Amino acid sequence: MHARPYITLCFAVLFALAIISVHAQEVSRATESQVAAHYITIKIDAGGNASFTEQFYFRFFSGQQELLEQDFEENSPSILFWQADYPFVHPHFGESGGWENVVFELKEDVLSNKYLELRYDLKTPFAQPNELNSTPRADAYQVSDSQFQQFIIAGNVNIPSNTTMFIELPANATVNASLLPSQAEVSANKVTLKAFVGNRLDIQYTVPKPIAEPVDASKLVQGFLNSQWFVVVLALLLAGGAVLLLGRETLERKIEDFIVENTEFISREEKEIDVDDELKKAEATIRGGKQ
């Protein structure tokens, strides 16, 4: 009679454990097939270097979002630990060891949906200079399909239907749209790719070379007046002027001395005597002529 309550309690405990066990088995981690949307934004600067932002949105089953949050707390901030449970969440460009400035975050959108965001830079340029197509006025660059290595399947570049790539070129770049596949959308300096399968993906663009700005004389003069060189040049000009002034006075003095030393002064009396002699000679000549 007294054993029956204990038996009932044991059955209750076993039943509860079974429920917990079944529930635990039902809640599994989200898989790659549950990635509802994968957005990749690639921003390329004027030198061909690129920064990447990858966002992963999931179609969660019951309990999976909570499990994702728990896993993130346990595994972050190490992307390597995270990949042990979610191997499909990783940088899709570059190779291991070729990333820098890696940031991994769990975020929430305006609808309270959780998503993963992965940001990183490549240590090497993403776009390479294309000297063959460069001109004196513009530099040409090329993003070859080898950069999409992780999307190559059986020799083809395969961008899944749930993946959207936004490639932002430098602001003043001009993309060669004729080389892009028909699935690509081009708007100004932006290229959007989605659901693409092809044996070649070649992105080429040009960036105008900077034009030298016209020289502003007033700014040059103002800059010179405000620099320390103005004081130096002014001192040199004053010193040069002083030297020229002293040299001129010395030269004038030397000329005066030369004139004084080489000029023969004749007194007034000597001049009068000479005139009288000349008059007498002239009278004598006249008289001799009359005789």
C-alpha cells in the first residue's frame, strides 16, 4: 500500500526526463539549407583593396534561434570555434590567414529576427591593375573569377539563389557592363549578382586619374607670407639692398676721386694771359698782311 506513491513518483520522473530528452533531440542547430538569405557586400577602394560584410538570415525551427544565441555566447568571438557547430558560416572570400580586421556579431533586425554578421578585410588587393586597358587618363582594374573560388563548382562559378552580392566600386569608377553576365545588374558604380551560374565571371572597370588643379597665385602668395621662408627671404633682400647701397656710395666716391686726380685746374689769371697773347699775335699777323 505504501509503495504505490513511490512507484507513481518514479514514473512521473521518468516521463519528465523522456519529455526533456525528446525535446532536446528535436531542437537541433540550424543547417546550411536553412539559410534563407545570404547577403555579401564588397566595397572596393581606389587601390583595389576591399572590405567585406556577410549577413546570414535563417529560417529557424522551434528553439533554434535560442540555441543560436546560446552558441554565439559560448563560441564568440572566435570564428574557428563557431565553425565547429556551423561550418557554413565563414568568410567566402580569401583564404585562411589572408583575413584581417575580422568582426563577428549576432544582430537583430527591426522585426526582431536574429542574424549573423561577419566583417573582414583581405590582406591583398581584391582588384588587380589591368595595364593593358589603362590609358593616360584612366587606370583600369579587374576582378577575376579566381576571387570567387569558394563559389566554383565543377568548373563553374555558382552563386546560389539565396545569395546576393553587392559589389561597390570606387565612386568615380566606370564598369565595363559588356563583360558582365546578363544576370548582373549595374547601377552607376554598383554591380549586383544573384543566382548566377557560368564558366566565367570577369569584372572590369576604370578609374579616372586625378587632374592637377590650377595654381591659385593668391593662395601661393598667402602661404609664402605665412611661412618661415618669408622672413628668411626678406632678411636676404634687406642684406642685399644694404650691400648694393654701400657699394654704390663707394663707387661714386671712387669716381669723384678719379676726376679730381686727373683734372688740370687753370687759374683765371692764366686764362687772361693766354687770351692777351693770342690777341697780340692776331694783330701782328694783320699788320704784316697790309704791308
